[in-house]
Amino acid sequence: MSDYSSKHADLKGNKIRQSWFRSLADSDKTLGWLFSLPFLILWAWWFLYPFIQSFVRSFQDANFAALDQAKFIGLENYVTILQDKEFFRALLHSLEIVVISIPIQTVLGLLLAILVNQKLKGKGIFRTVFFIPYITSQIAITTVFMMLFKQGTFLTEFFGALGFGNVTWFADTNYALLFVCILFIFQQAGFTMIVYLSGLQEIPKDLYEAGEIDGASKWNKFRYITVPFLKPITFFIVSVSTIAGFQIYDQIAAISRYGALGSPAGATSTVVTYFYQHGIRYMNIGYGSAAVVLFFMIIMLITYLQKKFLDEKE
Amino acid sequence: MGKVNRKFSAMLVLCLALVVGLTACGGNKSADNTDNGSGDAGEKVTVNFGFWGTAQDLEIYQKAADTISEQYPELELKIKQYPSSEQFWNTLPGEIAAGVAPDFIKMSNEGAYEYINKGLFSPIDELVQAAGVDMSRFPDASKKIWNVDGKQYGVPNSDMPAMFFINEQMWKDAGLGEYPTTWDEVIEAAKVLNKGNVKGIIVNLDAFHITNYVKSFGGGWGNGETINSPENVKALEMIIDMYDEGLAVTPKSLGFGWDGEVFSNEQGAMSTGGYWYKGYLKDANPDLKMVAIPVPKGTTNGSTMSSDAYMVLKDAKNKEAALKAAYYMTNDDTQTAFMELGFNPAVSSLSEQYFEKNPEFKALQPALEYSTDYGYPTDTKRFTDELVKELEGLILGGSGKTAQQILDDIQGQFK
């Protein structure tokens, strides 16, 4: 090839590369991926890779401190877990936390959002006050609540008068889980309120005005305008809160301080504490990983069912 | 968006992604660059030490770190304090797995057996000579606690028997005379001391305390072989009876974390405990006067020996250097400073001064002879969790199980 033709070929190649880069940079799709890339890298590094590792470990007999000696044991971890009544007890507790807390905190959050969406004096202060528990350390909140729910305090005497036992709630096997639910509701209600508040502010005012012209009552406006408009928000809140409810840990760790996790007597054990105990505390990371994989599948299933249920209602 | 802006944004995002990616993927770089402990001539070997303890302990260790080069010029000591015992026990395996654990640690014998059996530590027998460690400074009884299957795992630091504490003022106000030597006497005293908000005895539903009860009846866990022995059943029955009679209280039901909190708040007159009460009460209730006596007899003299030692981790970068640093922690100055805090040094020559410096523990001297290791099964944490869960189930949850049923159930899991 002559000098001229080789130079010409180089120039042509450069032009092609330049135009390829230009079109790549100009494409919205590429730009979207590029913007997502930092998150995707971190997500893959911190979540995807550990999850794949957990999945692999779940088929191994692995000591946390001697991973090089891990042995493949097939489905043995899964079989053992599914035969362990403590796992099902923990799963039941996790479900109880979700079933008790989510409806209450969703309704409470909506009511608070409606309240602070009114033309009230000092509504900014209310919004802040209701949101503070969500951003406060769960250990700190739990410690304060533990002082409030000790036998002989005003609260336990008040509940005692209502038929509950005047006992230290977090030390009583009958009330400890309820105590965890109260803590969770207290924490999540502020978050729910803020999300609903953003949803309420998105609803067009003219819809309410049209409703008023048509003679709709306040209840009917709420039922036929507010609730349907907030449906995607409700789905988001229920999904996120369900996952948070399943993942609850700090509060239980604080209650169990100096004792066995899930104290008293396993009354507050959940799937997460079950994993932590077996995987980390007892160093049986293979077994713990199998619990995590099962837990992941359960959350996925529940989220899918929630979505299906809400879609069907639509 | 203009073309220039779009290109600029794209480049910016790409750069950010690369930086994030490199940061995430390059996480081990700094670890790789740290001292590999080869100890080449002229180079300092950095040894990392981890422990769980108080701010006063940290101060003593910091001083040791400052002076270690006087004895070992080639060593540099870095101290890491874990915020709580729970953090210490639960974080360590993860740190070992991640290759970021300290080179040596201070550990109590309450949980060491499990960690030794699971291979977290390195035996030191073959390193002793090379590191110039004089193990004859420590009594055989101390060394024995840290010897598993004929291999020495720890450089002993301190040994102290479990104790029984009495609120002196309450005892005197109740007009009670001699301090108890048997559980029968304790129960009689508890009946007198049980008044209003004050419970006669604090029985923390925790493996340490329960183990002291079973040892005083001649029992023990036998590393998992004798969990449901008749002696252990008898001890548990006595505890359950004390609860049934309303004489005993567990810290949890009062909203407290551990027995020392109940004792310092004067809501319980007596409790089993350890030398750590001294330091704790000094801060929590300096006016409270306590009496420390040996754990009362059930059928025999028996209690646990709380011991701690310095252990070299299996993945320590330079095991010999780690052992030298561990041995340095047992020097006379460091041990004397710990003695002031209530620790009984494992160094024989210093131990003789212990009861002069800590006269409040003088009554415990005979217990040094008969106190023994905890004897938990290899899966220590699983065992202690199970024991606590079963007892909480009965005392706080009314499970209705008998002592025999509880211990039989646990034994079934550890055979």
C-alpha cells in the first residue's frame, strides 16, 4: 500500500471512530447508561456480588473464619432450615411484624399527611416533628421506649388498666413482639407521611373543585379522588415498608442487649436475626446464606403478590 | 441540551464512573501495601492488637504501645478497641474472613474454646522459643486454661474466680449477721432482704451466672457431655424455686441490661458477679458499699475462673512479632496498672500482691484454688443462647418446663 493510501485509510478510520464516539455521546440511551453507571457499579459491587456469593455459599458447609475449607453439600442447608421449627417461628414473627405494622403505619401516615397538608399554623413544625423518628437512630429510640415501657411506668400502668399486663413489655414473651411493632410504626409513620404528602400535592385541585360542583361529600372526594390518585404511592409505601419490616434488626438487637438475639426466649426472633445468629454469631455462613436466599425469595414473592393484588383492584 | 453540554456531561459521568469503579475495585490496595511483617533489618514491624474493655484499659494499653520499642525496637504496636463485648465476639470472625483482623487479641476464656476449636488462633508452642517468651512466669493453672489438646494458645493475662456480691448497707440494715457460705443461707437472707422494690437476689439469666450455680453443686457442662447431669438439674431447680418464691429477679424484667445495673441501682441485694463490679460501681454508684465473697456452696465449693489471655490469630502477618508484643503486655508495669483496676495478674510474682492492693477481694483467695474453666461445648454461643432462651422461656414466658426437661432438651442438641 502506498503512503498516500495508508494515510487516507488512517484518516478514514479516525473519522469513523470519531463519528462513532459522537453518535454514542449524542444518544440518549448511552447517556442514560452513563448516568446510571456509577450507581450500577456500586450496586454490583455492594449488592449483586455479595448476593451471588451468598447464593454459592448456601450450597456449602462453610465456617465464616475458614472459608478456604468450605465444602459443597448440595441442598443440605436448605433441607435443615426447612426442618427447623425455629426458622418458621422466626418467619412467623417477621410476618406478624409486617401484617400488624404496615396497615397501621400506612393509615397513620396518610392521616398525618392529610393533617399537615391543611392550611394550619406551624404545619412545617408538625411535618418536622413527625419525620424526626425516621431519621433518628433506632437504637436511641428503642432505648427511650424501653424506659417508657418498663413495669410501673405511666404507660404500662395505662395499658394495664386497658387489660394489658403491667409488665416490662420487652421482657415479657407475650408483649415483646408487639413492642417491636410499636417501635416500627413510630419510626415508619413519618416516612409514610412525607411520601403521601408529596402525592397529595400532586393531585390537581380542579378535580376537587369539580367534585364540589357535583355535590360530592368530603368522604366521597377522599374515596373517589384522593385514594385512587395515591394508589401508586400506596403501592410504593407498602412495598418499601414491607421490605423494611422484614429487615427489622436494630430494635431487636437493642432489646436483646447482653442476652441472646431474639430475647426474651426467642419471642422477637425474625428471619434476619435467624440469619445473623447462624451465619455470623455461630459462624456457619453456609447455613446463614441459605436462610438469606430463602428470605430473598419470600420478599420477592410477597412484593409480587402485593403488586398483583393492587393491579387487580385497578 | 446542546451538543457541547451533552458531551461534557457524558465525559464527566464517565470519569466519575471510572473513579468509583477504581475506588471500589482497588479496595485491597492499601492493605497490600501495609507491612508484610517480614521484619527486614532496619524496618519496623507493625503489630495490631485488638481488645474489648474500658477506657481505663485502653489507657494502659496505649502506654504499653508507647514503650514497647524499649524492649523490642523492631516493633510498633497499634491498638484497636472494640466498642462492646458483643461487637468483639461477633465482628472478629468477619474480620478474619476479610483478612483485616488484628494480629493478636485479648480474649476471655468464656468464649475462647469455640474460637480455638474453629481454628481462629495459632498455637504458640513452636514460637515461644524464637520469640524469647518465658512461659515459666505463669502458673500451670493459668496456662492450663489456654491449653487445648496439648497445644498452648494463649499467653495468660489474668485469672480471677467468680464472686458473690452483697449490698453491705442492706445486709446491716436487715440485721443479718455473718455473710452466707451456702445457698441455703443465701435463700434465708433473701427472704429478709426482699422488701418493697428490692429483691433479695439478682439471678441474671445468663450462662456465666448459671454456670456458677451449677459448679457450686459439683456440676458443670463438661464441654457438652454433662449438660443434663443430676448436679446441674439440682442447681437449676434451686434457681427456679427462688423465682417461684419471688425472691429472685432477672435484670431484664426490671428493664436493666445486666446484674451490675440492678445492683448499683439498689434494686437487688445480692448477686453473682465478677471483679468488673469494682470498676463499674466506682462510676455507677460510688457510695454503694459491696462485700465480695466466694460463690456460696450448694453441695461443694465451686465457681468459674474468669481468665483472659493474649492470643495470636491464625492469619497474623508475623506470628513471632505478634507473640513478642503479646508477651510484652504481661510486663510488670502493665500488669501492675491492671492490678489497680481489679485484675489479678497471671504473672506469679505479681499475683502475690493482688490481695494487698485489692483488699475488698481478700475473701476470694481460697476460691483461686478450686475455681475452674467454664467447660462450655465447642459451639459455645449456640449453647449459651439455647440455655438463656430456655430459661427465659420458663421465667419470663411461663413455658412450664422443669429443670430436667430444659437440660434434657439442650443436651439433645449437643450430643
